[in-house]
Amino acid sequence: MPLIKFSDLPDDARVWVFGADAPVDDIDAPRLLAAVDGFLYAWKAHGHPLTSAREWRDERFLVIGVDQRTEGASGCSIDGLFRTLQAIEQGIGASLVGGGRVFFRDRLGLLHSVTRAEFEALAASGEVDAATPVYDTTVTSLADYRARFATAAGAGWHAALLGR
């Protein structure tokens, strides 16, 4: 069965984290996930089914994982994933594959998506600092996702944007 529960993926599974630049509401999220599930169920690399799973969290993050022990994703299969997500974006009013966004929680716990330049400006004004909760969408393995997706700005690559 190619589509499995996210919790059943091994730690060495390859993951892609897609952050929506705007929250995806309770109406659009089920449509997004149904379309993603349909794609993942049929996802193949070189004619072989990919054992994959997805997770949706915080109304912003779509995490796709592939168990590479059974079959690894190929360049063409990854392109297919990105094309599918780009097509879905139009229906949900949020960009998932644009990249380059910084995701953080403010002092009230609200989740924000800003450009790197905007994050640097927030750091310069003192609105964000090394303790600010951030999300690292650059993780590529499930083990890294579990260990450091949610972290403090000073503990990851975000520290370079803090103006130290």
C-alpha cells in the first residue's frame, strides 16, 4: 500500500515541508488534503509506487514523506509533486511552493509568514530575537523534522537573520 500513516514512516524517510504563506482555513484544508492524498496514492517513480505519507499542521504546513527503503523519489516524480501543489494553490488562496518564507510565532503565539528581509527588520526592531519560535522548512529527513522543525531562532539557520 503506497499511502501510509505519517507516524509509520521511518526516521530516514525523505521529507519536504511546504509552508503556506497564509493560513488555510477549515473549508480549504480538507480540499487540499484530499487532492494531496489522491496524488500520493498514485505517486510513482520509474513506474514503481512510492510509499508515502503526509501531515498537516498549524493550518500552514504540509509535510510529505517518502520511505526510500522501498523506492526513492526521482526528479520527475518530485516535479510531479510540485506541479500538483501549484495547481492546488490556486484553489486555496495560499502559496505552498513559493519558498523563501520565514515562519515564526510572535509573543502572543500567532504564526506569521514573512520574507527574510522582513524577518531581519523585525529582529532589528527587537520584535523577534534568538528565543523566538521558528519553523525550519529546510529539513529533509523525518528524523530532522521531528528534532528541529520547531526550534528557537537562535538555534538554527534563522540566527543569521538576527543581525549578530
